[in-house]
Amino acid sequence: MDFIILLLGGAVLGLAGVFVRLADTTASLGPFASAFWRMAVAAPFLLAWAAVEWARKPVPQTAALPTPGSPRWFTSRPSPPTLLAHWPTWGLALFAAAMFALDLVFFHLAVTWTAVGNATLESNFAPVLITLAFWIITRNAPRPVFLAGLTAALGGAALMIGPNFGHSRALLGDASGLVSAVFYAAYQVGIQQARQRLSTAPLMAVVTLLAALVLWPFALAEGRMWPTATIGWAWVLGLALLVQIGGQVVIAYAVRRLNPALSSVGLLVQPAMAVVYAWILLGEALTAPQLLGAGLVLAGIYLARKGM
């Protein structure tokens, strides 16, 4: 059931790039500003949810175990022996927030400069990077199929990026998408570990609020802090309510029993749907080589997970 919820969240997340592009083109809202408003608008709703959960938590009569069925801010499951497991909970939340904010900085730049499908696929190289990180840190070599997946993913990326050679702005967008994957991978590891200790509401409320604080100076420095048309707020609400709350929160809830690599595989629906959304809503049809490249990237990410 958690995996199905993860797939639904990924499908909603596929709308993120489309909303960012529409906010830029229809209301001149900068990519950093849309990232900030996504967090800032979502934060009060998430804080309210966390407060309601806290208010409903019964006062313990004794030092016994929590009442079955009552909301729990801290779970009783021990953290698995994996990346960042020894970090304190506050450190994990701060790390996840910073990594998520930086992921959004580079992802929103990528969406602005290159095709939405390209940016989303490149950002979702996270499982390849996670597997490489586990390999380097734990020295547990993945199976040979991982190398096949890595080769397929890199070959697919080359096919997708190829048409942008000679177009510096689009090429910078593709580079930004790949950089965002580094921060997205780090965010997934941090949020997976923090979710072992905190329930969904307080975790996502804290991460979203902290991410907004990190993004605020980026948005101010950009100079396009406010949408120039009312429709811009519709895209902001879509980012905040549908993508951040409806997508990220659902995913954070689902990954409590899933390791980071499996979580990333479940999110393969996000880049796949992003390509469809961009084609239908933005008219961004991929060429035949780019479609082949997109398929290779998705297959490579899947094989990379299998080789874990």
C-alpha cells in the first residue's frame, strides 16, 4: 500500500515543472521566487496539521507505552544501520530542509532554461547517485546490473541533452537539472532517516518552514519576488497545495517502510508524467531520439536500483 501511495505522490509531483514554467511565462515570477512561495504558502497548512495532531495526542497517565492508535510524533521503530543513522533528529531535519531547498534552486533554474521533461528526468538521477553513495561509503559493491543501469542512464541523458549542444541556455538548464539530482538524492536519504523517528506532520512542517527560510534570500536577490498577474498565484497555490502538500507529504508518509533506493524507483512515475504533462499543457513534444533517451534513463534508474 505504501508503494501505491508513493506512485500517486509521484504523479502529482510531475506537475511541479509545468507550474514553475507557467508562473514564469504568464506572471513573470522568478524560479527562486516560485520555490520560496511553494514553501512559504505550504508551511502554515503543515504547521496547522502538526498542531492538530499534537492537540489530539492524549496526555499519558503513566510512563507506559503510548496508547494504541494515538498520534505519535516519535515512532518506536529503531533506525536502520544506514546513511546518517547516527545523526540527531534535529540535524536530519535541518539537513533535509537545506538539501531540498538547494534541489529546488537548481531544478527551477533547469525548468526555466530547458525542457520540463529534460529537467525532471535529470533531477531524478537520484537513485543512481544514492546507489553510488552506498557503494563508496559502505564499500558494499552493487551487482553488475548496476553498471548496465548506469550506462543506460548516461546514454539516455546524452540523447536527451544532445539537441541542446550549441544552445548555451538550454545546456545550462540541463546541467542545472543534473546538479539538482545531487541535492535531491541527499534530501531523500535525509528525509527517509528522519521519517523513522518523526511522524509525517511535524517532519514536513519543519522541513518546509526551514526550506522557505533558506530560499528567501535567493528570491529577494532575484528581483522577481511577486507575480505580475493574478494567475501567478494560481500556479503558486498549485505548487504549494498540490505538489508540496499533496505530493511531497504523501511521499514522506509512504517512505517510512521503504529504503531510499526503492523510494526513488517508485518516483519514476514523476518524470514519466512530467513528460506527458509538458507535452499536453506546454506543447513540449520530444523528438524520437529524446523519447528513446527518456526510456533509457528510466530503464537505467530501474536497473541501478536492481543492482543495489
